[in-house]
Amino acid sequence: MSADDQEWLCQKPPTAQTLRLINGPAGTTEQVVPGVTAIKTGGHFPGSLVLHWEKKLFIADTIVTVPSAYTPHPRPPGQTSYSFQWSIPNMIPLPPSGILNIWRAIEPYAFDTTHGAFVGMDVRDRGLKARMLESMKIQTRGEGWERHEMLDQMI
């Protein structure tokens, strides 16, 4: 669990071994068990985390899978697979700086599958990491940014 989210605990764990806290900025990682890495991305909440395991990225609601993610190839230009929200219920997008923090946190990891917050939100594609980055760029441009460091990112 991210140390940023401690305030949301309703009950404190009985021992320090029961709960491991991840401290640090976006990009901080911790191996939970061999081969499974918790990655602090920030974004939706400062303590937002994703989990990486065997080329799979468990994104929960840190990164939101959108219905167009299931469109078969070839995909129409400008069609996103993911969105990046500060407030999901209110549809308030993250600014490009928050999106860039997420990208920098996940960029070192290879993945071809994402598992979203709910049943049926799984996406599999050999080019999924590129689709994730393209979704980040589409959203950045959609927010009116013609120039931003996010738009310079490459795989």
C-alpha cells in the first residue's frame, strides 16, 4: 500500500509485517513477491499504484480502460484505448504533467495485457504499450496542448 493512502485505513494492522507501505514519489517501486512489482504512479490519487507481473499490468482505476480499447485492428486514427482521470465520476482529466508521471513510472516495464478495475476490462495486444502511450498523447492533445514533454515520449 502507498504510504500516501494510510489515512484511508479504517483499522491499523496489528504488526508492521501485515502491511508494507511504499514511500516515495511517482516511479517508486517495490517487489511484493518475486516477479511481482508494485509501481507507484500517482495520478488519480497521489498514492495510486499499478501492479506488474509477467508482462501484465494490473491498472485498477489508475488508468481507465475505455470501450474503444476493444476495437479490432486497424484502429482509426485518434482513437484512445485508455483515459487518465483526476476524477473518474466527474470526468475531470489529469493534466499532462500527471499523465507524464504515470508514463515515466510504467515505461521501464514490458506489458501486453492490462487488467482494469472491473470484470471485462482486460485488454490483450502485442502492441499494447504503444497503444497506452498513444492514448496518453491523444488525451494531452485533446486537452489543448500542442507542445508538452508528454508528446515527446517514445517507446
